[in-house]
Amino acid sequence: MAASGSQSLARSPGVSAASHAGRPDPLAAGWVAIGPAVITLVVTLYRIGVPSFTRDEGATLLAVHRSFPQMIRMLGNVDVVHTEYYALIWVTTRLAGSGELAARAPSAVAMAVAAGVVTLLGQRLVSGRAGLASGLLFAALPSVSFYAEDAREYALVTALATIASYFLVRALQAATPSTAAGMRQPTGPRPGDEGTGPQGQRGVPGHGVRGLAPGEAECSPGLTLWLIGYAAAMALLGLGNILSLLLIAAHAVTVAVWHRCYRGPGKPFVLRWLASVAVAVVVASPVAIIASGQAHQVQWIKPPGLVAIIAMAGLVGPQPMFFIVVAVVVIALVTSLVSGRARLRADWPAGLWGLAVPWLFLPPALLFTVSVIPVTHPLYVFRYIAFCIPAAALLAGTALAALARAAVGWAVAVAALIVIVVAGLGTQASERLPTGHGYDIRLANQAVASHERPGDALMNVRYWPLSWGGGVERGMEGEYPYGLARLRDISQARGPVASATLGGTFARPSVENHRLATVTRLWVASWSKAPAPLPRRLGFTVAYTLHAKGVWLRLYTRPHAAATGSATGQPAG
């Protein structure tokens, strides 16, 4: 059945978010996206400063606690893939300090932006209620809170991936002709109609510029603006984390699905989209080239296995929450299917699954594949696919909207959302404990601050070659201004700035021994693994031990007489 500017599939009441008779969908207004964004910001800011800084966050602080030219010099040696994020946090720390709230707030804001854009995507691709449900569900995901409360780039990358996907959808809508004989017409809002179209124009991705032929639609000024925005977002995405450009492969599938299901856009659009992708790749290529020379920094990554595949459920949340979400999606799909083909197309438009499914599965699959083939070094780490979280929210939100058909349907959808939220509350609470992010470095620093005496020294245990982590072991003393930061580090050779590394270089054993000669109280700090005891010949005994989550700390003491002439042998195992 052909249509021009209206829904080609007959709808019964409740199929889409708006009523029939041409009334606009009140939930499809652009301002509705503010709600999920604000809720996400409030949720993620709650107790954001309670979890202790982590080892990775320590790398961020080690990088930004220097002048900007010094940081740029460091990036030539290590961590160039984090340049965009480090620049942002460098500015943030100058304006607001480097406490937990200030360092993590940009991530919370980024996730709030992502929630708003997820809502807009749901509006564009399905309906107003699907957009609202997707945005609210996004706010409830424990994975969103975790990365929003992390002073690393993963929340920023997630927001940029969502923005780029939105620009792509708008470009596809602008390039899709409004009339074509014999085709099933995509019938969402026109560019600029942010959710104000009538009922007949909702539920399936939007048609293009009204009244333009296919070739004209693909050359419209609106399309050019959306593709410029897309190129900019993708360039920033690549600068944020070069591996996130795997999203290009997912977007290629989206373009193909759009062409197959809506018979447009054609070759002119594809060429312009490829040009936008090329611009993004060229902008990000300097970082990629330099990063290839810093490949030693990923030597710690091991090939993923079955455990890594199972852990992908963490994009949604803990396993109970994941299975509940999967069950809701399956029930919604089956319900739509048994209600007829028209209902299925209306509840699950091709534009929706054409974007969300490849976005959710293709980047992880590609990264996983690269990491298991023997010709390349493994690169798969769960946090590198965090930018796929919005796709899961879109699919789950669409499922909730599909369940909400009538008064009873709304009750079922709301109940399902509540069950999903409740299933994630335990993880949400645990993430906000002092040890919620896997480390309690704050406790270690507080312990040193409580027990330290004048003349106390520090020895950091080296567990990686310098080339692997750039001296990141010293992040423990670089995260808080008290405790370890006040001790004299006898294990350090050159400092972070002088060596242009994250944490500085380690002194030779002979230098450490010489420095130990007059030390009577020595703090030994180590990540995760218990440090080997000091040789007995040095005369030290353990006076205090702290094993906090992810951190080991020992205080060794000896009489002053034993300190003289003890500079022989290697001080620590």
C-alpha cells in the first residue's frame, strides 16, 4: 500500500504513542528528552564522590597534574589515545580542583547528554513513548552509573557515539524521498519536526524532505548539515578512543538496512556518508599513528574467552537484571508478532533494529575477533565497548513501549520497568560504596596520614615494565594530597614531569639501598598483590599491614642503629 506523507500501514488504537485522528504525540516533543537527561544526571551524581579513586583514575590524575605543554610531551610517550579526555580534565581540574566530584562530573554530564539523545532516537525511530522508555531505562542501568562515576573517557565516548548515531538517523531521514511509487513509505517526522507530526507520521523512521524527488532529497541543505554534524561527532569519537570507531561498521549496516527496507537513500547519499566517515578517520589518524608506536601499553591484555562473552551482559547490568530485560524484549516481540505483521512493523520498525542491533553486537564482535586471532595482539577489554550501552537501552525501551498499548498495557510496561529498576538496585548501591569501583586507595592514604611520622619513606612495588604502564604504579600516591603523597619515595628515579611518563621511573636497586641507609620507617605500597617481604638482613619488622580492596600497604620499622650500614643487597623482593 503506497502512501504520501502518512502511515502506509493501518494502525489500530494504541499501536504508536499518539492517538489517531491526526493528534500529535505529546511524548514525541523534543523537550521530553530533558526528563531522562535530568534524571540520569541526578542518579549519577548521587554519592559520586563516595567510591575511592581507582588505578585508572589515578592515571588520569597523574596526567593532568602538570602543565599543558608537559602533558602534551608525556602523550608522545604514553596514553596518546586519551588525549581528548585528558585535555578536558586538565581544564576541569584547573577550574574545580581534582577531587572525586570535580574529576568525575564531566562523565556524569556526558551520560546525561547520552540519555537525552537516546530519548530523541527512540522518538525518531519508533514513537514518543519508546523514546521516553528508552531514556528512563538508560538512566536505570548500573553500567551507566558506573561509567558516569569514573574519571575516564568511557562516558564521553558513549555520549559521542549516541550523538553521531542521532545525526546519522537525521541524515537518513533527510535523504529518504517522500514519495516513490510502489514503496513502503518511511513515515516519521520531517527534519525540524521534533516530534510534532501527526499520528500517521510516527512509528517508522521519518520520510525525507517533502515534495523532493530522490536525487533532490539527497542533495538538500538539511542533509548536508546533518552529515557535517555526523563527521564532527565521529571525529571526536575517534579522538576520544580510537577503538570506538568500530561504530562505523555498525553504521554501515544501518545505511544498508535503511536502503533495503525503505528503498533509499541511494548511491549519492552513500558516497557523502563515506566522505563524512573519511573526514572523521583522517582527523583521528594522527592519534592512531602515534598510538601504534605505544602498542606496548596494551601488552597486559589477554585473549578473551567464554567468561568475557558472558560478561558482555554487564552492558545492561547484573545477570538477574540482564535476563529480565531479555525476557521483556522477547515477550514484547512475541506479543507484536502474534498481533499481526502490521503491528510488528509498527512496534519494531526496521530503522530501529537496523540501528540498535548492529550497534549493540557488531563492535564487540569485531573487537573480540581481532583479540582471538593469532596475528594481532588482543585488544578486547569490556570498558572499550561501553559505547554500545545506548543500543541496549533503545531495544529494551522499544520493548516496553510495545507492551504499552492500552490502559492495561501501560500498567504492564510500567510494572516491567519497575522490576528492571529494582533488579539493578543492589548493584547501584554497591557501586556507590567506598570500594564500589574495585579499589580503596583513599583508605590506604588515610591510614598513612594517621600513622605517619617525620622521616617516613615510601617504596612503590614495581609490577609492570615501565613501557607497559608509564609508571602508573605511582597513581596510589598521586590521587590524594595527603598520606602517601607526603612521603619521600625512595623507589623513584626521575619524576613524572622530568621523565615525561605518567608516574616517573624506578630507581636502580643500588640507589634504593643507598637511600634506605638512614630509613627507620618504610611504607611499602602495592596494587592488588601482596608485596614480598623485605630481606631479614635489613633489620625491618612489619609494624602495620592494610589489605584494602585492590591495595596492599605495609609499614616496616627498625631501630635507628640497624639503619646504619644496611645498604647491601636488594631491599624488596
